[in-house]
Amino acid sequence: MPYQALRKTGTAGAPLFLTFHGTGGSENQFHELAGQLLPDASVTSPRGDVSEHGALRFFARKAEGVYDMDDLAIRTDAMAAFIKAERAATAPARVIGLGYSNGANILAAVALAYPALVDDLILMHPLIPWQPDPQPGLAGRRVLITAGQTDPICPVPQTQAFATYLSDQGADVTLNWHPGGHQIARSEIAAVQAFLANYSV
């Protein structure tokens, strides 16, 4: 079943900007922001199709920080197929993905399994609570990770470990910390702006 999504058509040949909301969010969470960050880009913002007590997510979990790995595998394949279709429809020069919390996790899962689909990854407060297999296809990918130093949901050691893993695969990783918790700080938006200002087609 296709994802429900918001779409904005950009300039021909401009990047495709994908946004992925956090738990309890919706396709509206970052759609307008993406259009402001890259006005010429096409923007696609899917809605998570998993409900956790009414809160929308992109895959199921068994408890806080404990993922349903079988469901994650199914949802990762489904999201990869969705992204492939969006790429085919827009023929972008580059694909940029931005996800927050659960949205960052599905974006990261897609990148781990299908590294060629997204060129630039913006992962805000990701949590990857397993050791990913080596993925040489991540070499050369630009990745921005933003995180809170007192985030109770995404502990610092796991965030650092994932950043190190990505660097070890040859990705160009920027890690931006703020002193707060799981909320998005203004400094993170500034880091995203700086990251996007440096992208090249």
C-alpha cells in the first residue's frame, strides 16, 4: 500500500528532499521547513503507516529502544520502494533525506540496506540499537547527525557509535551536539542549514 504523502514540485533537475517525521508527528512536521531550506527542491513527506496507540510511526517497536526487527525489515523495503518511485517521478540531480527520531531511524535503515537511494542524510536524534553489517555503499555519502547530550531516548554512546560506524564505512560524517535532550534545538536547524549550503550537485 503506497504511503500517504505531501508533495511539492520543484524546479526541473533540482534535488528531491525527503522528510520523515518523528513518533506522533505527521507528513506536515518538516514539509514546509524543507521547502524553506531548499526552495528549488521537490519535497516529498510521507506519513508513517504504523500506529502506536494512535501515534504514527514508520515501523513497530516492542518497547522504548527495542525494535521489532522483522517489521523494520519489511518497512525498510517498503520505504525503499517508495523512494525509488519518487526518484523516478522527479528525476532529481540529488536526493536529500531528513528524518527526526523514528523518521531518522527509518531513513538510516534504508541507507544501510539501499545506500544508493539517498545522497545526503540528515539524521536528527537517531537511535540504531544494533551493530549494522559493513556497508561499502555508504562511502562518499554526506551525513549530518544532530543529537542532544542529555537525550534519554538516544544515549550519547549509541549516537557516537553509529557516527563512528558511518565514518568507518567511508561516509563524510558531521556530528552536531546540543546540551539538551530529545527536543530539536535551534542550533540543529542552523547545522542543517550549513550542511545544505555545502551540498553540490
